[in-house]
Amino acid sequence: MHKKVIPYWERGSEWNPNAFFMKRLETKAPLKASEIPLTEGEVLADIDGESCLCRGGQFLLIPENTPFSVHYYHDLVGYAGFFPLSYLQNVSYRCLSGKKPVLHTFWFDEAAFVGELLDRMTAALARKDDGYIVRALDLLLYGLKSPAEEKAHPLVGRFMELLFDRTCALDSVSGYAARLNISSSYLNKLVRAQTRHSAMEWVEIARVNWAKSLLRDRSHSIAEVSYAIGIDDPSYFTRFFRKYTKLTPSEFRREVEKSGDAFSAFLDFPARTI
């Protein structure tokens, strides 16, 4: 199993574990594992051993002190925040009733309203207006569903766990289906219905994500990385990697070096020995 981490924020001068903290994500660059989107993109997180995919237009509420790590993300734009239950005036909301994460999907008009609300909350934080923030949180939490109301198919979660377990070699869709005792077509149907990606697309996402992690370590040659993720032809690996990242493996390494390896805090997985 990969290592789990407790959600955290960089503890600068603004850090207060008993207060509300929030920021706007205006970037599609690598993010730390505690930054979860709302408006655009998608992120796949492991939350206390269960996989959860959050997409643009959705709100992910992770219970306080619940360990989680991030498998994959793409083009995140939105908001991230933290609040202790002690900050709220009312803790009787349905969404706070259990120990499971809450993933809520907003309709278009709702999403626009919530985006505006979060903008105002960010401004209120800057002016230290706790009264407004508490009232806004009341409004936001009131509309979220309880964990019991959000049902995910367990086979999809198990597929994601197998797929992003980096202690094991990547498999084919048919291989994962066999391990789940279902057909490939049924696995594809379940996965697409819940994630909008096919099982094959997720296999390729996992392959690219793993390659990015391995490429950060320059002790591995590009050919070794190619073999480690299951591609026997390094030339094909270069084409495959460029298709999904718009960069060759060598260009990706240079970008990582220029950014000071900002991927390190995000990719919280032990690399498999190659």
C-alpha cells in the first residue's frame, strides 16, 4: 500500500488550527496533496483507503483529520480550504454526520452561485471577517448531501486502488477485470458511468502519472522508465508520453528542474524499484 498523509497546510504566519483557511487555485501547475478543486479539472484521491474522483463542478468535503493522498490530477482550477468543526456554530448538518468524505455535484446555476460565494469567502478571510465566513459556511454545508446519499460502485473503487498501487506492475484492462471477476466490457461500463473515462483511459493515465514520478529521479534512464511502466520500446514511450503531456521525457525532466521539483510534495508515493 502507498503511504497515507494527514491533510496539512503550509504553516505560515496565517496558520491557525482552530480557524478557517481558504485560497483560490488559479493554476494548472502541480499542487500539494491537500489542494482539492471545485471549478475545473479533476483529481483522484485515496481517502482513508477508498478512491474518490472529484471533477469540475463538484465539491469534496474530507472529514477532519482523515488521512488521504492523491493518485492523479489534471488542470485544477478552483478553491481549497480547511476548517475545524469547532469553528462552526452548527455541526448538525447531514454532510457532517459521518466519517466518510462527501462528494457533491452542483448544477450549473448552483455552481455559479457557489463560485461567487467562495470568492466572497476568500475576500472575507483577507479582511478577517469571521462572521461572514461562518454564515457562508452555514449556507454551503446546508446544501451538501450526507455520505449515505452518495453511492459509488465498490468495483470502481477497487479498480482504482489496484490501478494506482505502485507496488505492483501495471496490468491491462482485461487483467484488472479478471482480478475483479468481471468481464472487460462490464468493467468499462462501470468505470465510464462513474468517472467519464474508460478503464483503458485510466490505465494510460496511471502509466503517464507513474512515468512522471520515475522521471524525477535522474538515476533512472529514460529507457529504464519506459520498461518500468510496461512499454518495451523507448521510442514509442516518447511518443506516448508526448501525447499526454505535450513534452518529451527529456523536456519534462528539464521542466521539473526549472520548477525546483514542485512535483515532490504532490506525488506522495514510493517509486517502485526498477
